Amino acid sequence: MSSATQATGPFGGAGGRETFLDRLGIPHVLRWGFLGVLIFMTGNGVESNFVSPHIAEAFGGGSDKIDLAAKIITAYSLAVLIGSYLAGALSDLWGPRRVMALGFAVWVVFQFAFLGALQLESVPLIALSYFLRGFGFPLFAFAFLVWINAVVDKKRNGAGVGWFYVMFTGGFPTLGSLVAVFLIPGFGGGFGGEAGAMLASTVIVAAGFLIAWFGVREQHGNRRLAPAEESSSAVVLSGLRLTFTNKRIAMGFLTRLINTAPEFGMFIILPNVIAGSIDDGGLGWSQSQWLVMTTVVYAGNILFNAGFGALGDKWGWTKTVRWFGIVGSAIGLLLWWYVPHMVPAGSDWGFVVSVAAGTVFGILLAGFVPLGAIMPALAPKHTGAAMAMYTTAAGGATFLGSAVVAIVRPFAGNVGVVWAFVLLYACAFAMTFFFKVHQPSLHGALAEDEADASAATS
């Protein structure tokens, strides 16, 4: 079997030499792909903080139009969920490079269709075009994640996944929102400025794609990753089949589903708590302070993604997920909820302490990063299928977080929602004991990784 990785050595550096990036966990042969993901996701994230009111304003504004915009965005999220699954399944079938190209094409075509539909003020066209555009970014980004898992030195798989999320989250929504701050006034501000910013975001997305497309030539991206004897339908459905036939994959899927569900749930309940008036049961801080809080909390997450990936490679992927990702995030979530209620409402020092408490949650949420290395290790002959379920769960976390709020809050209030998420973390904790994976950095290399022989265990 030939591959660029084999031709250049086990680390992907020229002549088999291990480069500085290889030691960090970024395969040298994929280095431009990481930058491409960062820039692509920056373009994708430009609209993240204004697309809902922008859609509503296109129809004249008002509360009912906000509800309409929310429905359109919910449909978009469904496309993201489906696209997240297809990114892994199609990468297994066609190779990640083609799937990334498909994701870029879908994004650009339906971005223009979406912007045109907004000008026509057509609800069906806006809903359809935005729904279809939702397939774009997961196909591009998560196909590259599959590519990383196919190439990275298995001893540094966790670090490779961590660096992927540094780029992914660094672009969306972090840098994307920052770019929007400058683009909107640059295009005249208001509704027109927002439209101009979304148009300009297409250029940013294209730049990210071109960097990845022309900068990465590693051969795993161009070939089928699934076993040759499997039919196309079997490959596409392999993720679902794995989930129903491999209980460890099913538990990995559920663990990833639970991973960021509290993040999306807190986005629903916390704005009215942190930024709500004291008379209405809020804590008296401003909306701008709430936005600052979320920025700092998730900036902490970005900074620690690669670190927890590297820790998992050295200490153990499962132990890192169990103790830092699950136990740590549960503690951080409770701190983010209870600390703001323990300090004087609306006070400056209380706000600083509350932000610090929330940042504990953001940082320890990065402890889940090695799960992206665990999933393909649970099914080494079907890594694309395993990653399809991993990426599907990443998209599905949005729905789980919202569902918990919708079901629990009416009878148990906001505090009941928080504890429901803690109970979900407890379930995830129990499931990690079923993750029996071979980790090369701790257990030694498998013989089949070097020659087509039987596995050698330490």
C-alpha cells in the first residue's frame, strides 16, 4: 500500500525527518490544511452574531419575524447535523479531499442563493437556500478531521484532533465575529453593511479552501479509506451500522453528544439570567457584559484544546476525557451557574469572579478533545464511519442542549436544567469505562501498523 505518509516517513516530514509541527501533533504534510480550516471557518463565522436579526429585518422586523428567523436557522442546524454525518461517510468512500471540495462548492453556491433570496424577501427561497448551505461547512471541515485521523502519527492523534479544534473554534465564531465588527461598518453599517459583510465572507471562505486545496497533497485525501470489498451503500450506512452493532461506538457517540450539549443549553438560559434586571430575577449585568463573558469563556477553550489533546497522548485518551472532560466540565458548569448567584448582583468584582468561574467550564470542556482520537481507535478498519458518528454527535449536541432546556425548564426551572446536564455528564462518566482502545503511545505499536501482520500487544 502506497501513501504520501509512507513515502515521507512515519511523521510526514521530508525524508522521514520529524519536524517541529510533527512534534506538536500537526502532521507536516497537512499543515496548510489546518490554516485553510481556520480561514474557512472564519468566513463561515462572520454572520454568526447577526444572521437571525438580519433575516427578520429582511421581512420587516418584529417579534414574529424573529420567530420565523429562528425556524429557518433550526432547519439550517438540521442540515449541519446531516452534513456532519456525511462528511465522515463520504470521506470513507471518496477520500476527504473530494468531500472538502464538495463542501466548499455547496457553501458558495447556496451563499449566493441565500443572499439573493434575502433581496427577494422570499420565505421559501431563503429557507431552502440557507438549509442547503448548512451542508457546506461540515463537509469541508469534518472531512479534513477524517484526513487528520488517517495521517497523523497515532501516538499524537489526540494532539492532532486538538489542533483541529483550535482552528475550527478559532474561526467559528471567534475570529469570524471579530472580522464582522470591521466589515459591517466598512460596508456602511446597518442592514446593507451586514449584507456586504456576508458577501465578503464568501471571499474569506474561498481563500481558506484554496489554501487547503493547493497546499495539501497528501495521498490519503485522494483515495477511498473504507475496505475495497464494501459497496457504496454499505460505506455510507456504515456509521449507523457501527452504532447499532458496536456498543463502544454507540457509547462514544452518546458521550460526544453530551459533551457540548450544556454549552448550547446555557446559551438559552444564561442571557436572561446574567443580563436580566434584578427586578425580573436576573443578576443585573448588561448584555455587553454577557457577550464579554461568553467570549472569554470560550477563548479559554480554544487555548486549551491542543494542550488536552497532547495530555491525552501522554496520560491516556480515556482518562483525560473521563477526569478533565467529564468530571471537570461538570464542576465547571456548576461553578458557572452558582458563582454568579453568590456574588453581589451587578457588581464589577462579582462579574470578574463570575467570568473566571465560567472560564473553568470553557477550559475543561477541552478535556473532551481526545474523544476524537478514541472514536476511530474503536473501529480501526472503519475510521471514516467512526468519525461520521463523532461528527454527527458534534452537530447533534445543539439539539440535545435545546431539548433538555425545553423539557426540563418548565417544571424544574433553570437550576433543574443545570443539574440535568450534570446527570448527563454522570452517564457519560459511566460510559467511558467501556472505551477499551489500543493507544500506541502507551501500549506500544501494533505490528499491522508497520507490516500486514497480526497485532502485537504489550
